[in-house]
Amino acid sequence: MSAPAAFPEPVRERLAAGAFLLVDKPRGPTSHQATAWARDLLGVERAGHAGTLDPNVSGILWVGVGPALKLLPLLLEFPKRYIGVVVLHGRVAAEEMARAVAEFTGPIFQTPPVRSAVKRERRVRTIHRLELFEFDGTRCLIDVTCDSGTYVRTLAVDLGEALGVGGHLEELRRTGTGPFTEAMAVPLTAVADAAARAREGDAAALLTLLHPIDEVLREFPLVRLKEPAASAVVHGAGLAAGGVLGVSRPFAAGAHVVLTTAAGEALAIGRARAASGELDRVRHGWAIDLERVLAESSRFPPRWGRPAGGGAAAAPGTG
């Protein structure tokens, strides 16, 4: 069997720079299977996904290739939106249901279900919005926006218990993740068609589906660095406050931020130890902890070391 024709140069460049697909996963395959199909269609060695969907759940699945794989943990920061069907095991009045929905809006305790990929520990998740679209006494169509890592199946069970009748989740679809909606997601058949056309020389459709890394990075606060600090960060150092040139928008302590050069080139992902307005007050230690380097260190020669004349070495990341 002959090897498939190569993609045109613009597609190869996009894949090499890192890109995301927003796949509309159907019910049936696992997230891993859908990701493997996307990997094979793009002809790459590795692909990964963020925000696992159960086999019987449909909707948006993020698939990353190339350097975009390093950004998959950032996608877990986005709140998720779902549309689901909850079936109650007994009839309740509309007013009771409305009262229960209100009680489950805001921070809630959850224990992951038995069939889950994480340790079953009680945790707090925030339900940002929970609305009833339809309700007939036993079946309700819900619209929920929640923290990443919220189990909507557990939410349905807990709703039924709070109402005293029991309940379960019958149907679920993920319709949004952060600012990205299901209107932007495409089935794998569309990826297959676009890939076939690209190998025949028409790359436009596939380039439209391959979202560049910048579409994700711009959703997070950017911290611009001085040149010596940028070099230190790319070589694995944390960031001291003295290395900061400025920030794109305010952020809180504990927030994920993207560290960039003065010109805006993404260097790394970090987590802030202090709020943006208090960075200049951090006198000792790192102001931002490094979590993942994005840039190639070979492009940024080390800028620290013992200065000419024999002074003390400058600490990496201090700027």
C-alpha cells in the first residue's frame, strides 16, 4: 500500500507549530478512540485530548497535536456547558423542582461516580448556571454551566435525592467549553473530507479546522517578560517580579498565566503566586511558578552567569 500524499506546506507548518481540532464526538466511541482517528487523519504521530467525554456522551472534544499538546492542561481551566435529560423516579411539582435547581446553583460537594478515572474523594465544584428548559413532572431538560471536572451524572443523582424520589441522567451533550461553542465543532467525517482535499492540493478547509495555539493563549492573562527573564524561564527557572515588563489584564493569585517575550511570543505557562496588582511587592522568591515551557530553549541563549570582572552571578529569572 503506497503512503498517502503529503499535505501542502501551509498545513505542515500549522501542524508543526501546534494546532487544535474541535471535534464533535458522537455517542459510541471513547474520547481516546476519537482522538486516535483524528491523529490518523492528520498523519501525525501523537495527539491528545482534554476534557474526557464518556462513550455515551456527545459534544465538543478538544484534540491537540504538536506543541499544542503542552497546552491541553490549560483547556481544563475553561468552564463547561452541557445540555442533559434528567429522569426523576417519581413525580414532583414544578415549584419543588425549581427550588432544588436553585439550591444546586453555586459551590456544591461532589463525589466522583464509581466508574470514573479519578480518585473518589469528595470535592467542591461550582455550578455557575443551572436552568430548566422543560419539565413534565418526571423528566427535565437542563442547561448547566459548571467547573471543569464536574460530574453532571452525579448532579442528576443528587438532584433526585434532594427531591426525595431519586433520579438519573438519561442523555448528555457538551455544548460549550469556555468561549468555544458546539457551532465551532465538526464531526470527524468533516476532518476526513478536509484532509483528503488538502492532500489533493486544496488546504483551505483543513486550515480552517486546525485552530492555531494563539486562539487558546489569548483567553488567558499574558505576562510580558524582560529579555534576561525570558531566557531564564525558557531554561526552566521560575519568574521573579523584577523580570516582569507588564500584564495584558488583571489576574488573581493562583491563576494560570502565559509568559511571553516583550513582543508577545509565548514562552511558557505559569501559575501566579500573587495577584497582578501585587507582583511588584514580591521581594523574595518566585512571583510566578513555572509549570510548562512552550518555546525551544535553543532559541534563547542563557543570559545569566558570572559577569566579566568576577562579580556574583545573576539569579535566573530576576530580570
